[in-house]
Amino acid sequence: MPERVDEVVVGGGVAGLVLARRLAMAGRRVVLLEASDRLGGQVRRVRVAGIDVDGGAESFATRGGVVAQLATEIGLGGEIVAPVASPAWLYRADGTAQALPATSLLGIPGVPLAADVIAAVGTRAAMRAQLDVVMPATVGADATTLGELVRRRMGDAVLEELVDPIVRGVHSTRADDLPLDRANPGLRAALLREGSLAHAVLSLRESATAGSQVGGIRGGMARLVDEVTADLELFGVDVRRGAAIDLGAVTPERAGGVEGRVTLATAAPTGDDRLVSVVVLAVDDPALDDAPRGTGLLVAAEAPGVRARALTHLTAKWEWMREQAAGVHLLRLSYDRHDLTDPAETARADASALLGIDLPSPLDVAVVPWRRAVARTHAVDGMHRIGEAESGTGLAAVIGAAEREAGRLLGALSGGTDSATD
């Protein structure tokens, strides 16, 4: 007879781990199937110059507090840290660099006529963006994408010169292709509540946890996976790495030869997926000591001579990492491709251009390829589904969706409903 349990979770990324933990805590018999030999999905550590560095997500959005709540539950609440209070920069299409506006969200300015907004987009474009505050709140409130909303309320220049580079760096896509409610689930409601997009941005920024839009964990986000995995063992989850899983044969009641209520927490490869990579460099150059571009840069798509879409100066962003690195600088570059011929030299050249410094050859390098799932064609009708392809990019979105799905599944058993929110 086939093996039977209460719950089968297919996929050992963060979403699958969080769901399996929550179901097991409620007393359900859970099997988690992971095709690879590693748990955590797009959260993983790599070692560069003797230092553990996140090769995937290295921070999380603080909105809603969902990641912080999970971290606290698993004993990492005291390890949550804020980044250094230094601005990120934008590398523009004309090859110049400019600090991002201080009061912005996803590049959307909270004060359109602020000096740093005018410096970034010009007086004419800033004045066009200012029209947002006199428009009815309903203008753009029905937008389906972030790009549509920003274009209608603040104009093309703000979209193309501020928002698109940030969306490209964070979500590996264009603002016109990013659903509004995935970009920021609270933005539409804040627009209607506050009366303008600029005021909505200010409101959301003020409500961010600890005054910061992002947070991290001392020692790296991979610690989150370590502790959740330990909880799976504690609560009796049967974790099977290297499982033979034919995603085409998975049904709502069976997966990998195990019967039970199935939740798919992974996505089959499709032609719409994006193959991307992260390159981390360890560099010894005193010229980086003063963090010439703050915590890093986002890159406009048309920027000349640079293939990276973003650079994070890790040792300038995180105090704990600077202490561990002891004078060595760690630079992380993100690419919308995975077939770089010479990753170390490509990243060194890009970092030199972005930072305005002719950097020496790196002391060490790590290259991490990723597949970013963007399609929802990976499950049959009626199957429970979680993960990046469903919730959108970012740990806050992925974890929040997994927690809500756990509530719905457990609520269905008791006949109740779940009201959890991000």
C-alpha cells in the first residue's frame, strides 16, 4: 500500500520549510520532499575569503513584521540588525551616479520637489511628479502594475529614471511587468487613504519596523534556514532530501510516492523563468574604506558598459560583516544572466565602473546561479501552491504567503477561516 501522511510539502525552499514547520506544530504528520541535497532554496551561504556570505537573499523587507516574527519564534529575534544608515545610489543611463532620494519607496519619491529628487530626474520631471499631490486619489488606483501606477501619477521620467532601476535590481523585471500588489501589498490602499502616491510613500516609510525598510540577521540570512530546519526535526517533520519527484505526476493527493494533502512549494522550469546569478568579490582596496557609493548601487538598464543590474557593498551595509572581514571589502553583484564567461573579471570591471575606482583583482570570488520562477503553470487546478511564483519576490512576501496558507489549511480542518496578514 502507498505510504500515507497528513501533509506532503513538495519543495524545501523557504516557503516549504515555513509551511511544514507550521503544520507540524499543529500536530499534523508532514513529509517534506526536496529534490536536491540542500534546503533553503534561494537562501544559502557561500564562503568568500574565509567569511560566510549570503549567496541569495541577504536582507528582508520589514513591512508587516512577518520575517521578524518568525525569526523571534526560532530564537533569532535578538540577532535582527538594521543596515548602516547610508544611502543607496543609482547608476544612470548616462553613466553618472546619483544618491537615491532619501524619502522614497521602490524609487517613488515621497517629496517630489526635494533637492535630491530634482538632482536625480531634473526640475521639469520633479514638477510633473508634484502633480500627484493635487490629483484625485482614484487616479491610478485601478492600476494593475507598479509601472502603470507611477506613470499615471508621477510621469515617465520618475518611472524610467528612479523606479525601473530599483525594480530591476530587486525583482529582476521591469515595473511595467510587476503586479502592483506584489510590488508592495499596501501601496494601493495607502494611496486611497492618504490621497496621493507621495503621501502614501511617506506613510509606508514611517510605519516600517525600527524606522528601516529592510533588516538582516547577524551572521547572514542563512541562519534563518538553519533554525527553521532544526525546528522541523524537533516537530517530527520527515524531511527527504534527494527525493525523486516528477512534478508532472504530482496531484493534489499524491507526490513522490506519498499520499496526503499536497502543497507545491516549488515551480517546474518554464520558458518564462529568469536565469540570474550573483557574484561576490572579496577585494583589498583602501579606497573602499569610505564607502564611495554608500551601501551600493542600482543600475539603469541602458547604463553603458555595465552588465550588472545591482551592486551591494556588503561590508558598508552591515556592521557585523565589516567586523568579520577585518579590512577586506565584500562586494555583491547581481546579473540577469547565468553564463558569464569570466565572472570574476566581469564583476571586477563592473564594480570599478560603478564605484568609480579601478579595483585590483579580487582575493576570492563566489558565483551563485539562480532560477527565478515567474510563471504559475506549475500545478494542476485545486492544488495548494506557495513560493515565489505565487507570492512574488522577497522573504517577506514568500514567508507571509506560506504562513497564510498554513492558516488556511489548518482552518479548513477545523471548519474555520484564517485572517492572517503580512
